[in-house]
Amino acid sequence: MTKKQKRNLLYVLPLILLVATIVAFLLVGKFPFDKNNVIVNLNNESIIEIPLNQDKVAESEIVNENNNPAPEVNEEIVEEPMEEQEEKVTEAQDEERIAYLTFDDGPQPITEELLNILAEYNAKATFFMLEPQMVKHKEIVERMVEEGHTLALHGVSHDKKQFYASQFSVINEMRQSQQTVKDITNVETVIIRTPFGSSPHMTPSYKDAVKKEGFILWDWNVDSRDWQFRGPEYISHTLLQVEEVVNRGENPVILLHDLISTVDFITVLLDELVEMGFVFKNIDEDMEPIELK
């Protein structure tokens, strides 16, 4: 046996004897240490704590820092019912962003192309139409109904002095437009938008008069000013307002027109809004209308 082996044996033998002694005392019930924990000090270098019979410790013996019984821990894993998971998914889907596209002063020949584009995006819109234009383009008005868009009224003259001459002039133009829509499509719409918007021309008495006639007055909260820009500039102008409206917690109601310059760049606007998470729906009679202040 080499010197190294002898030296190692000197360290191992005491440890074997100590372990044997511990086992012997445990067997006769005379071990001086806590039966639940045995602490072994080896050469004053390391301490090994050996827990014994932990499975036999009564729950009443487990205490916290305040010497109170520890609360029971329920380790059972409860899975959420599939029905509740599906409901949460549905609620998340319902929280989609909605943009309302509205087009004034049509229909025009370019409205045909506009309807083609809206169909590609599965987008619904609301058309505030002038009565003379409806008479000229009946087939377009019929197509709007077939494709699920909302028909709405914009009057007859689009002349500020003539239209706002009195409460009766406002009501008469809207009635004439309403009858034309019904003659063409058999749809009776009550949704209206007055020329140039309701402010400041629609005074409280004017508003009361159209309301008594059963009409629902709508304005907008995003003005594209496409009629002024006549080019792609209306896109950025619109998107800036959309962000402001969303930050106020509102859905954007966007004022647009049946113009060639508008339709030429409408896909750019739609792509940007889709990227922002919007879907496009049409106004209906059950919604709370937006009016200019």
C-alpha cells in the first residue's frame, strides 16, 4: 500500500466509524440529535444536514414566523374551461378598430371604380348622395345596395343660400332626395348630411325640425380635404387626424368625395388604415351620430 493510499484510508476510516455509530444509536432510540435532522461535521470543514422522516411531520407542526399554522396549499391545477377560452378570443376579436368611410356629392362615373376598390378590400362605406346625381346614375345607386353599402342623403341643390334658406328648405330637399332613393332602390333611408356640414348653418331650431321629420344628422370627425388637395396630400392629412381621433377613444368617421383625384389614391389610404388595424364598416341608423361643434 502506497503512502497516498494510507493517508486516504486515515480519512475514510473515521467517517465509516461515525456513520456506523449514528446508525447504531438510531436503532436503539438513543441518538442524542433531533431525529428529523442529523448534522454531521466532517473534519470541521463541512456540515451535511440529513433530513429524516420528513413525510411523518404532522401538518399542525408546520408554523410560520408568527408561530401560526401555515395555510394549506392547493396544488391542484385547474384548467380554464374551453368555453371561457373561446369567449375571451371572441372578445379580443370584437375589439377591432373600425373606420367609417363616407363619400359626399355622388354618385359620379368614377364611383364605379371606387366600388370596385372597396370590394377588393371587403370595405363598406356610406354614400351621402345628391338627388340629381342619383337620377343620372341609377345603376350605381342600385349596385351600392347590392354590395351592402349605406345609402344616405345630401340634399338637392348643394347651394348654401338655397339649402339653408329656412327649416322648410332643408326638410324639402331631404324629402325629395329620400323619395328618389326609394323610387330607385325601394330603400327608405333617414340618414342625412347637410352641405358643408351642420356647423354653423344648422341652428338648434333647424336640428329640431329635421329630427321631428325622423332624419338622423351626421357630420364627421376626420376631414380629408380631398376636394382642396386634389392629390395624394390628402392621405397624410387624413392619417394625422385619424391618430388624434383614436387617441380620444373615438372611431374615425372620414369625410371624402366621389372625385377622380380621391379615387386615384384611395388604395394608399386604405392600405395605411389596414396596417393600423382598421376594418371598414358603414353607418347605420342605430349608431350615435357625430355632429360638428
